[in-house]
Amino acid sequence: MAEISNDPAPPSSIDIMKPSVARMYDFYLGGKNNFESDRAAVLAAKEANPQIFEMAIEGRHFLRRVIRYMCYQGITQFIDIGSGLPSADNTHQIAQRVTPGARVVYVDIDEAAVAYGQQILSENPSTTFIHGSVLELDHILGHPETKKLIDFSKPVGVVMMGLVHFFSIDTGRDIFSILKKNLASGSMISITHGVTDNLSEEVVQKILAAYARTPTPLIMRPLADVEQIIEGFEKVEPGVTLIHEWKPDMAEEGEAEPPKTYVWGGVVVRV
């Protein structure tokens, strides 16, 4: 039986008996903002996909390098869409280690994640958490909380980790097109995407089957198809690549080597 006293106190609106994708991801990363139902769901997912913890950790290593790179390029404000919970060393913590006072808007479609995220960030004036879908970017970009922190006359770093691969290539292109119209020159956008290039058909089918049991079935593509989504944008070297190969020199000093699952592709583009 779970030791309830060791679990975090949730907002009253959250049903802790039902697992949340955002809290499950928090557990993957060693965070503390999760409950027995989330942990049970993660263990079930691991049976279907034994690499799932390594995938989450590898993705977080990539996020750290991306945010650090953007900070070193002079970006001080970020929008993290499809962020999950802002815990376990997320965007604001990474950015603020490089640039104290860096501002971050977190966005997620999961209302439970938003309520919990707002509670976690309640004492951090440089961050906010809003409810929104990447398919409704006008709402996200025009939200009063976004405008409070983000100056759209200056470069913005937008990250969409593990998000675009839930949509068609055309929808992905539309997302990038809308962002380009609304972001200042010098802004950057980064994504991760499940890719098939180095995986057997058996492994791909196991991953797809695991996500097919969730409300958000996954679409995995070869790296060449990910290129189609960002067509017309200037890619930061080394372009679209497996994420463990993207700028390893951007890792923090003393940081452990990331796992290499060969499941994730990633890229950063300039606006």
C-alpha cells in the first residue's frame, strides 16, 4: 500500500486515483509530484516498453542542452508547450542557472497538470503555467499570463518536446508557420520526435502499442519525414539528428552521459 503521508499534497481538483500522463512523466524523471496510481501506470508501461525510463531521461538531457544553447544565444524568455509538470529540473530551472531571471511560460492541455503546475510555481514570479493546446496557438500567444512575461518584440525560445509526433506532417508545418509569424527574428524553436531509422519493426510496434492505450496515440517517422515538418527554416547544426548526437558540448559540467535509445530525433531551428 502507498505511504500516503510521503505523497505531495495535490490541488483539491485533482483525482489522485486516476493516473496523469504529466505526473507519470514526473515519475520517469525521478520527481516527487506523482501518486500511487501514476507509479502503477508507469510500471505497466515499462512492461510494454522497457526503454521508457531511458527515453524520458534522454529527452531531459536534450532539453537541458537546448535551453542552455538558447540562453548562450541571448534568449531570456521561453514558452514550453506540452510541458507536463514543471518539476524534475525543467525549463525554468535550466534557464535560470544560466540566466537568472529568465522567464518561462509553461503550457499543457492536461488540466490536472496545469492546476498542479500553478501550485508548484506559485512563488516563482518569473514563471507561469497556462492551459492550452498547441492547435490553438493564438490562445497561447495572446493569453494575459503569456503577455505578462513574454515580450514578443524580442527573441523567444519555444520548446515542444515529444509533442509534434502526435500530429500529421501538415499540422506540424502549420504549427511552425504560425509560430514564425508571431515570433521576433532571432527566436528559436526546438522539437523532439519519435523516429524509426534505427529501430526494428518489432520495437516500433511495441512503442506504438504502448501509446495506443493512451488518449494520445503516437506517430513515429523516419528522420527524413521530420525534415519535412521544418522545411523552409534554418536549422542549427547538426540539423535533424538523434538527440544524443545534438551538441553534446552543451551539457552542464559534470553531467552524466545521456542514455542512447535511438528512439528520439530532435532539432533546433531559427526564426
